[in-house]
Amino acid sequence: MKKIVYTYILPSILVLFLTGCIKDSIATQYATGDQIGGSESALESMANSTAAFMYSYDYFGTLSSQEFGYPAMMIMRDALTDCPYVSTNYNHFNTPWGSLADFSSSRSKQPWRYYYRMILNANNTIIAIGDPEEHPERIQHFYGNALAYRALSYMDLTRLYEYKKTGVASLDAQAEGDGIMGLTVVVIDENFDVTNAQDNPRVPFYHMYRFIMTDLNRAEHYLQGYVRSSKIRADLSVIESLKARMWLEIATRFQKYPADLQTQLAHENDEELEIYDKLGVTSAAECYEKAAQYARKVINKYTPLTEQQWHSLTNGFNDANVGSWVFAITINSIDAVQSRVNSFHSNCVTEFSRGYSRAQYHCYRMIDKRLYDKIDDDDWRKVTWIDPADAGKKPTPEKYHTLLGRLDQINGDPEGTEWALRDAYVGFKFRPNEGDVSDDYKNALQVDYPIIRVEEMYFIEAEAKAYAEGMAVGLQALTQFLNAHRYKNASYSATPSDVDDFVDNFLLVQKRVELWGEGLSFFDIKRRELAIARGYKDTNWIPTIRYNSVPGYVPSWLNLYLPIEGETSLNKAIIPNPNPSVYDVYTLWVE
Amino acid sequence: MEDISKSKAITRIMGFLLLLFMVSPLYAKIVITADEQVTLHVKNVTIKQAIQEIERASDYVFLFTDEAAREMSRTTSVEVNEDDIQAVLKEVFAGTDLSFTVVERQITVFKEPKQEAPVPVVAPVVKLAEQQKKNITGQVTDDKGEPIIGANIVEAGTSNAVSTNLDGNFSIQIEDNAVLRISYIGFVTQEITTDNRQVYTIILSEDRQVLEEIVVIGYGEQKRSAFTGSASVVSAEAIDRRPVTNVMSILEGTSAGVQMQSTSGAPTSSPSFRIRGASSINAGRDPLIVVDGVPYESGWNNINPSDIESVTVLKDAASTAIYGARGGNGVILLTTKKTSRDKDLVVTVDTKFALSNVRTDDLYDVIDSPGDFYEQHYLALYNYYQNVAGYNSFMANKMANDSWLKNSDEGGVGYLVYTVPEGQMLIGHNGKMNPNATLGKMVTGMDGNTYYLQPDDWVKETYNKGFRQDYNINIRGGNEKLSVMASGGYTNDQGITDAAYFERFTGRIKTVLNAKKWLRLSANVDLAVSEYVNNTDYSDNSNNIFSNANRVAPIYPIFIRDENKNILYDENGMVYDYGDGKFNYGVSRPINTGSNRLQEALIQTRKYDNMKIGAQVAADFIITEDLTATLNVSYSERNRRYISTRQPFYGTSFPGGQTSVSAPKSKTLNLQQLVNYRKKIGSHNIKVTLLHELFSSNSYSLSGSKSNMFNYFGNQELAGAITLSSANSYANNYQSEGYGGRILYDYKDKYNLDASYRRDASSRFHPDHRWGNFFSFGGAYVISREDFFNVSWIDELKVKVSFGQNGNDQIGDHRYIDTYDIENLDGEIAVTFRNRGNKKITWETRTAINTGIEFDLFKGRLRGGIDYYNNKTTNMLASISVPYSLGYSSYYDNVGSMRNSGFEIDLHADIIRTKDFKWSMFFNTSLNKSQVLQLAEERKGETLYNLEGQEVAQGYSSGRYFYGEGLEFRTWYLKKFAGVDGEGSAMWYVRDDKTGEVSTTTVYSTATYFACGSSQPKMHGGFGGSISWKSFELFFTFVYRLGGYGYDSGYATLMGAPYNGHTGYNFHKDVKHSWSLENQTNEFARWQYDDRYFTSASDRWLTKADYLSLQNVMLSYRVPSHVGKRVGISGLTVSAGVDNVFFLSHRKGFVPSRNFDGNVDFGYFPTIARYMLNLSFKF
């Protein structure tokens, strides 16, 4: 017995005792840094992160209803400006964007967090590539793409968060007092030392403009000759479009505030900014010229949507392959469709049969009535929205292009109830994939979203020309575009009183109509410092959110509130914007 | 009850054996052969030591009378070769006046009465006496009347002895007037002088002195008196009393220092625990659960509570340090019932029946009459139209009355369920219901037909009466070679809603095989198969059937009625109203539009199939008498299959139906190697344990979802649907490994010391930072055992102190490395950033000091202990927040510290202890203070102020809590309600950042966040007791909490005035007390549509979180044994009682025990009250 114990058992126990068995836990649900490693295929996957992040889902795990990538950013900006909703119950963008309430809530952190996550993905790619000159062209194209997405993000951030005067004395005084005028957002780039994040101030506009322009210049360089596989990747025309946008933004600022131009020039030789390219302009007019030049470069490569393309029931605003789309989100597989309800279509597309925008929840997205009223009957875009005269009718009036009839067929309803259930001003623009109104949302949501369309370039060109070459030139450009591409009888004509009137009351009206639902009006309204009126006779805004901002100023709610918890409380160098406090600083409009 | 006392006795015997086992001397040689021939060689040892040798080597158990015990220190020398036990014992007792009897394996040692006649005379007397013997019979019971099986009856001064049978009966031939000595292990030996009676009833009382209580500790057991740490023990008795699915539910109120959170009352829910407060801000606070020595992660519902012998909560570091790393939040040890060597198989049957009902204290006092609701909604609109829109009272009345059928964005509720005469208004100018309005209304549906609307009672329809059944059978028996425990159980719980159902079969078999002299094998195999339904969609949300019951205004119908007021039927039964306007002019119900949670619970599947199997095999190698090695392998696997569907029939959510199937699987493997060595040198006892342990846990997820179902009820598998929505699978793995050792030392059982060391690794840390070292030391001094200690009323008094360290790695996997999501970009792979890792993270450490006294007073009438502890958590695994601009919000690092300190008091008293009447009580309380000591620099950016404008702490806020240095854990951080102004608007305090002045504002957004008090209890615990009279016994248990505030979100929500998009929600009855010109209260703001700030988060909704809950009250009756005997059973006990009787808090519906930190919502499964009938017996 003892023999057995001593010969076998004791040694075995001893061996077991001394064997260290612990192993690393292998991640399968996601990838870890060491799995990614340094291979070229890994670099490629990393480089794809920016484009993929355009439609990622639930990335922070805190507010899935608003965490579906760039389309959510588009909705949010439109909810703040041109797109009222019929109902608030299932409108997940109501708070704070539609209701204008509670900007300090955690919901309002979304854009800040989203864009900086995008920037992180871009920076990771840029860091992983290192010096692009040491890489083959293919990798240089990745590099250019990362820069393009980073520039897009900083452009959006700057335009969302820079405080512009509201005409509300208390807010403006606070902003002045806190010294935030002219400040944009914080810069995190590939050279940023993370230990400085706690002491990282918002950089002034003259810094930001050069930073963005440098990224665009470098992207322009590295994307020369790049033929992309899909419009979710940035090629040269994307950079040109972004430059057109950027130069128009800069031009408007320097034209409205010549002092800012002087500030820009005064810092031209700042040591700190040496790493960036200089803007190389000395007047607002030069900026307008550059905007027009870059817009034209893009115009020459693309063609505006035709009436048939615009109103296509199968491919309308869901297919990047049309000649007008410059840059897009492209979703082409079942697993890229993440959530049925937490998606752009659920929130905005009333023909999508499975979302919040269907008849059951009537979370319909409308066009602002006053904007709609400015659409001419000769404008074939007008039937994109339900005319009040046609709302509630049975059967569906003929002039509209809609999938609702198909829905009625599926519902076995010959009368055409679906149309009757839609309210006036509700828009049809973005169609489910292939016009699929069945309950197969995984198919219906394999759609593309426009980020840049060439039509925007026409407007940029017209506006830039109006300021650079005179109103008549701009007006002619606009008229030409509309008559060639949007008006049935080439009947568009306008008689603005001056160039500002032309831009703000004619050009921008057309631009807002054209880009409705694409999340772009925000930037023009803020850039041109236009007021927003939600309260007026027969308004289609919900009664409790009818606030009108001060004419001639930016509405306070377009100066987004920086996250307190998460940024200003942790980054001591940052000064937040005043809380937009809409309910407290404006008076509710009551009929 | 019989099985309980018996199992208790068995535990004690085994514990006693173990104790003897531990203190055996080295210099003895003892061999016992298979035919029980004993060889014993000892020289100059005490009798006690010799006996211990025999006990250790054999199955013999010795009992001593008090007199005999005093002789134990005499020395003896024995040289016996292969003789029977009688011969050996004669040698052992040679030269003393000790005598003994051997009955089966029980040896009773007693002292020969001195007055006995001199030896030479004895023989003839005995012979003579034999002729005069008479026969008597009797029964031996414990003080509860339970028969004692195997009690020893000895005729004093003779070797004439018998033992009691299964019924506790005996029969013996004795001399006239003989003295009988009745003994049984664990009981005070009793002597009775016989008289001329033939039948005797002998009641033995438990002997607290002889029977040392045994505490289950890590990797072993220990005498309670030698235990230096702090532990709470719950016995099978307490577990058996309540009809719980989950054994852990028992711990509430019975264990000092254990705070329990029961988020849900569902039959399948598992409570969470905090032992001695929250030990970490960001890392997990869950204790380690150990079942039969092995870490357990396979679902508490898979353990049949009736299989559990005891639950021990180890609270201090000295006793948990041996679990090293993972014991930082305390350790809960579950021990399953033991095997038995009893040749007579004992079968215990236990059944429980219960009628279940919702505990009404969990439901808020909401408006329950449709008229009241309309009036209240009207008032809100009326005030709005007057105050905001500026209408006169006539117009305001008209506008408000016009709104009933409007949709929610226009202030309407969609439904008017009163018939109002043509041209009249529902609510008059006096704000009251039009007396001519009658309840019920004919309306036109969208199909043109007429339907009848009448409100239904949502609360009544939500909660049903359910029936619960538990059946358990337990069989124990065996022989010297093989001992067995087998059990089977069946539970069926219908729950209290259509959304919950639970059915479970369990089986367990445990065996111990003494294979060889040097080898003992044991196996413990268990199986649980269950099926359960948990159809609470949107759980923990304001949108499920439970919040529905409170929230849907009492004006909405549940069912659709035709024009004859009869409920309509379709192929799925009654037709429910989905609020989509189909049967109501096309106007929808604003709350849960297109949905009817009640029917959804009926026809949508939310079903789990669950199977858990566990197998534990251990081999003990007895290398020498003092050295043993154990190899323990335990494997556990849990497989579940979950199907959930979305119905295709109503509303239009899922027109083709949708089914989702998932099959999560998890398995754990634990490997232990233990070496135990013990040595006794004189009065010094040492026991050394060395161990190595490896734990591996794998979990797998596999899920898919499809829509467009072919046959909704007939085929709910993925194959039965055509459109793929999602498919996914992944696996997770966690491993930990540890080496350790422990030394237990005692001197004369008076001075006890222990020390342990463990080195642990976790796969959650980078290999370079994976290992942590954890120490502990402890000491206990049983002062009452000192010779000088002579206080008659103190039976035992112990002073103890311990110090130790533990770790905590509960932060999830892969926190030490960056992670990326893998996404599809147009057919290419993209990895987008997910989380920032920190390579340097390592164990969070808890250093704990525990000291206290334990006492046993007045002959066991008052027992208990008082503990003080001070636990400091350092190197806290803190989630370090970074500015969002970095693209991520946080990473983990070891920074910061916090402390939990406090007192625990645990008392048990036998207030009255007579033959027929006994009244005992228990009481425990714990006073804990959780304090954050130090935070990472990055987390000190915010300053917390109090209302006086003074700085309270630096730190950070997260949600509604503030974490600040020097501040109590999770201090409420809210805007502060300042009452109501002259116009009825709510006010809050605001602090001017520049001047520090505090004023009030009616602008909610500008109000300042202040320190708003504690979320933690000052004191919590339980008390209860039992009162017994003859065969009746009444038990009851209360749980209480005092101190701290809870945030009553449910109340706040129900107090909210309607606003656009938010109508049709019910109100709390308190809204009737809202501010008005006539009632200028400072407590409630005015009642006005679209006034949405009053109910915004502020300390207005903090409510004192004190509560008192009567958890259980039970009356049991033990049927006299002669009744049971006729049908061949014993120990028949019938009991009846109520579980979760009531819950008293500062507001009905507010149940602070749902959340440790007072964050209480109302979308939870309410607690189930159960009316029980239990029946148990043995045969």
C-alpha cells in the first residue's frame, strides 16, 4: 500500500501542484490589440474603421436609440432645424433635439462622443501607418481616407460647438465673460499625448481652420489617382467637396467679421501652428473664390439627380450609385443592418414598414411648414411632401410617388388607408431598399445614405460667386441650376434686394429644400446666422416646443452644449458654452 | 423536524470526529483490521489520547459521563495485539474505576459508583440480582419530543446496556430500583432511578458544552471556539421552512452584515449580496459562492434548497483569505447534506404547497376610478389653458373637454369611456364629473362596426393567484464502506402573472467510499432540469406588464366588446385592445400604442429550457495517520435554450411573427490539490494545509433570429421562419489559479492562532501583472476555558482578532488590452475601436481587520457575538474617466481607496425554556459605514456643496450619486427641492459659483446639484423567533433597515402632470394634494399640463429607506409519533404559514430592498406573498 502511495500518488500530486495552468483568455466577441498586431491585413482592417464607424451601432452602449452612427447625427441636426415631427411618443430624437429641453442630460453628449470616437479611429489608422511615404500607394489611400474622415469630423464638430451670438443678452454675456467667443473644439491628433487630455483647451478658429485645411491638403495629396471601390471611401472629389464646404464656411466668417480675418492673419506665423499649412488667403473674397473653384471641380465630375431618380420608388435616396452622390454610407449586407428600430429609416422614413415612422406610431418627419410654403408648384421636388390639401385623402392622390399603396396591398386594404393616416408635410425622400415595404427589414435597410451630393456644390458655387463676383452672377448660377434640374418649365426667377437677401432668402431656401433630411441645413443656418421660428400661424411644430429665436442671430440651441460629465468636468482647460436653456430664455409661442 | 435534528446530530458526530482527528498524537501505533481486531501500542499517554487514537482509526464514537470525563487526563499504557475492542478498552481503563459499554459503534464510558460493594462480593450479588430482573420499556426523545435513535441506556454499575431503535424506544431487563444512565452524543447524560413503573419517557436536553459547533471554513471545517474570524451560519432548518426557489433568498435577515437586494420577485430571480458594505466603486461587489468546496457559477436556481445542509457566510479576511483573490467581497459557502453510514435507510419526504399572490405593499396607491382620472387630467389641462394659453375659464373648460379624443401631442388621452348627453361636457365648470355622464360608451371602429368601450382593471388582470408545489425526497444510509445520500426534488411555481412560470426537477447523489485504508473516494453528482417562463418584456423598465399595472390610466379597456357589451373572441381567445385605434374611431391609446402587454404575455413565448449537471469527484489519500492528500475535481455544465417570439396577429409590430432562439452554455472546471498535515505536541495542536487550485470558466453564446413564421403556435424554431434577422455566436473564458497554505494552531483549545497565505493569478490581468499575494493572521482566546476564569453564568467567552487581505478582479475580461469591434464594411473587415485597455492593472486589494467577542451565557440561554471590522480597499480597480475627446470615456487602473467599517451584533436567546414551552428569539444588526478615502486625481474635478454653500467634498458625480474623498459611498447628488412658490411652481436651490450664495429658482435647468444625503443604510438586519408549546411551534422572521434615503422614481413618475406625448399615464393619488390657490402646500407643485419639472430628478423624491418586512410566519404541528407509527412513518410535521407577509416602508409601493443604493424604480416583478402548507415525514 505504502509503495503505491509513494510511487504513484505522491509524485502525481506533487506534479499537479507545480504545474502552472493558467492561460490567457481568448477574445472572440471582439478583437484585442494583440490579435490585430502589425500585419498588412490588420492595417487594412484598422484603416476600414473610419468608414465602418459611419454606420456602427450601440458603440457606447448607453443610448442605443441614438447610437447608429452618422445617420443619427444627420437626424439630430435636422430635428434642431428644419424637420418637425408629428408626434413625440416614439420620436427618440425628441429629447433634447426636438423638444429643446434638457441639454445637460446625457443624451446631448452623443455628437461630441461620436465624432471623437471617429477621430480616434482615424488617429489609430494614421498612427498605425506612420509615415505614408514609406508605404505603397494602396496604404497611402488608406491614409488619405483617415484624414478625410478626420477632417469631416472636425468640420462638423467646429460648426456644431462654436458659440455664435444668439441675441439673448444673458447667454451672450456669459459667453463673452467666459471668453469662449471664437473657440471651437479640442484637437486630438496622431501626435497628441493622452496625458494632456485633462488640460486641453478648445482651440480658436484660426487654429482649427489651419488644422482642418492641412488634413485636407494632405488627403488631397495622397488620394491623387485613387479609384475607389465604393462611395463610402473618400477619393479626390470628396476632398474637393469638403474643401468647398470649408472655404465657404471660412469665407462667410471673414466676410461677416473682418476682424476675424485679421486675427487669422495675425496668427499666421505662430510657432505653435507651424506644423500646419497656412490658409494662404488675405481676403474673404479669396475664400469665396476657392469655395467656388473646389465646388466646380466636383460639379464637373457628377450630375444632379433627375426627377425620375429623386422620386424613384425603388432607388430613391438609397443608392449611392447615382451620378449625383459624391460621398455616402453604403450598407450592402445583412449583418451591416444592425437594428430595426434604432435606425435612420425607423425614425425618418414613413414608408419603411417596420419603424417608428409608420402609421401605428405616427412618428412622422415633416418639413417645416414655412419652408414648404416657399416651394413653387413648378418645382418637381414639391411632391416629396404631403400638401395639406391632400392629407387624409382616400385613395392616394395620383401626383405623389409613394410606396404606401404597396403597404395597403400587403395589409389587404383596397381603400388606401395608409396615405390617409399620414399628416400634411410628411416627407417621402429616403426609400427602403428596393422599395421593400414587407417586414423583411434586413433587406429594407440595406440602404445607402448621402453624405455629400453634387447639388450642394451648385449651391456653394452660386453663393460663393454671389459674394466674389456679384449677386447677379450668383443668382444666375442658382437660376441655371434650378431651371436645368429642378423646375418643370424653367420658371424659376428671383428678385432679391441684395446679396444677403439673395443668399439667405432665396438660395438657402432652395438649398434647404434640396438637402431636407440630409442633416445639412444646420450648418447653413448657423453659418448665415439665421433665426429659427417654430411658432407662427398654422405652424406644424408641436405646441409645447414652439420657440422662436432672435432674428439676425443664431438660435441658442444651435450652439451645442458641451458634455459636463465626460468633458468639461475632466478637462480643466475647457470652458463650456452657456446652457442653451431654451425654455428659460425664449418665450413659448402661443397661438 | 426529525430529519433536521438527525442531520444536525450527524453533522455534529462528524464534526466531533474531525475534531478528534485533528488533535491525535503521533506516538501511538494503532491498527484495526478488517475483522475489527485492534492492535494498540501506546505508552504513558492520557486516556483521552488513547481514546482519540481509537476514534481516529475506527468508527467508534466515545461518550463520557461528566464524572468519567474528569478521569481522562490519567495516563495509561496499552500493549494489545489483535484483540477485540473490549479487550483493548479494558487495558486502556486498567487501574481506573472507569467502565464502559459498547453498543454498536458507540462506546459509553462512565465511572463505577464508589459506593459499590468491594469487588470480591460483587459476583454473587450480580448473580443474585440477575434472578430478580424485571423488564421495562421506554422512549427517549429530545426536548422537542423527537425520538432519539441510538441513545444508549446503561444500567448503572453494570455492563447491561441497550440502545434505542428508530422510534427512540428501548426495552431492557433491570434490577429493581436500578439507576439508568441514558446518554446520546450531543445531549446531557441523564440518570433516572427506576421505580415500579413499566414504561418511561426520557427527555434528553442538548449539551452545548460537549458538542462543539463546527464552522465550515475554506477547504475544511473548524471548531467554532477556535475560529478566529467572523461567520454567519444558516441551517437547513431555516431553509426548509420557506418555499424559495433559490437557497440564497434565505440569507436575508438571518445573517448579520449581509445585505441583500432582490430586484425582482419572480420565482426565478436571484438576489444580489453585499457583505459588510460595498467594497469597491467600479469593480464587482459580489461575494464568491462556494458549493461543497468549489466555486460555483452555474445559477443558484439550479441548486435545490432542500439539498442544502448549511449556508455559511465568511465575512472577515482571515477566513476568506484562503480563497485569496476572489474572496474580497466575502465568501458564501453552501454545504449539501451529508451521506450517512446508518444501515437503516432513512427516507425523508418534504412537501410544500403555496398559494401565491402579489404582495400588495409593492403596489402604489394610484387613481383607480375612471372618473377621478378624467377629473385629474381635466384639471391639468384646464390650468394649462388658463395659465399658459391665457384662456378664460369658460374657454379653458371647453378646450380641456374637447381634448379627450385628441392624440397625446395635443393633450388628449384618446379614449372617452363615458357617455355624455348630447351637447354636454364630461367635466363641468366645477371640475367635477357631469352627473349625467354614464360609464361605458358605444363607439365606431375603423371597420364601421359599433363597439362598446368600458375601462378594465389593469391591476386585477395583471396579477393572478398562482399555485406552487414543492416535493422533496431524501434518502440516506450505508455501511462502513459506503455511505450514501440521494435526493430528488420537484418544484412547480405558477407565479402570479401569465408572465412567469417555473418548473424544476433536481436530483443529487453523494457517496463516500472507503476503498482502502489509504484511500477514500467521494462523488457528488447533481442534476437540475428546469423550464421557466419569464415573459416580462422590457424588464427593469417603465414599460412592462408590472409598471403597466401601475401606469395605465384606469380609463382604458383591456378587452374589445361588441355592441351588446360582450367580450369578442377570435382564434386566440378574447380579443384584446391594442390601443391602435382600430376599435376607437382610429384614435390610439397614447400609452403602449399598438401593444397589449397582457395578451402579449399570454401568446408570446419567453421560455427557457435549462439543464445543469455537476460532478464532483474527490480522492483522499491517507498517506500516514497525519498526512493526507486530496485531489478534488469538479465539473459543472449548464445548458440553456431560450425561445422568444413576437406575435404576428395584433398591432403591426411583427406582421409575420418573429422568433429568436438562443442557446447559452457555460461550463466550469475546478481542480484542487490539497495536502493536510497535523501534529500534536503535548497540548499544542498544529494543522497545516497546502493547496493548489485551478478554476476555469467558459461560456458560449449562440443565437439567431428570424421573422416571417410559417405557423406561429405550431413551429417556433428558426427553421419555421424564412427571413433571417441575425445569427451570432461567441465564447468567453476566465481562468484563475492559486497556491496557498494555512496553519491552524491551538494550545489546549484556549489559544488559537491561524495564518494563511495565498498567491493567485487571474486571466483578467496581463501576464506581467497577473499574480497577487494575500496573507492573513488570526487569533482567538477562549478566556472561559482558563482555570482562573470562574464566572458561573458565562459558559463560554471568546475574544478574537484577525487581519487579512483579499483581492478582487471583477471588472470583466480584456480590460488590460485595447479591444476592437469586428464589423463588415462592404464585405471587408473593419475593426473599430471599442475599449481602452491598461496593461498595468492588477488585483484590487482589501485589507480587513476583524475583532470581536463571542459568548454563551446562562447555560446557553443567551448566545451571540459582537464584531467590529474595518475593511480598507486599496489599489481600487477604478474606472478612470478621461475626457470624451480622447474617443473613449474611461479605462481601468488601480487607484484610490475606500473603507467599510462597522459593528455587527448577533444574539440568540432562549427566553423561556421549559419542558413544554419554549420561547426563543434571535436578533442581528449591522452598522456599516462605507466611505471613499481616496480617488484618482482625474476624478476630483467636481466639488460637492451642501445647502449652506459649504464644500463637502472633491470628487466626481455619476448618475445621481457623488463619489468624493471622505464622503460616504454613493452620496445622493441631486438638485435640491426648495418648495413651491406663490404661483405653485416648484423651486430648487441654486448656488452662485462666484459668490457661493444659495438662492432659489423656478428654472430647473439652472438649479445646482447638492449633497443630498446618504443612500446607504445606517443599520440593517433581522430578528425573529420561535414559540413552541408541546407539539406546536410558531416561527417568524422580520427583516429591517434603518437610515439612508432611496430615490422613489416610481412615485416621481406617477406624480408627473401630463405633457405633450405623455398622456394616458395614471397618477398617484397624492396628485390630489397638488398646490392650488386654496391649498397652498409647499410639498406638491401646482397641477398643470406640460409642467414637467416638478417631477424632474431632485431630492423631493428621496424617501427615507427604512423598512420592516415580515418575511415569514409559520405555525407547525408535530403529529405525535404513535399516530404516524400506525402508517409506518415518523416525524410527521404539518405546518402552515405565510411568506412575505407585509412590507412597511415610508410609502406603499416603495420597496427599498430592491436596490442596495436606493435607486428604486417600479417596473419590477413585485414580491410574491405565499400562503403555505408544508408537510414532512420520515420512514
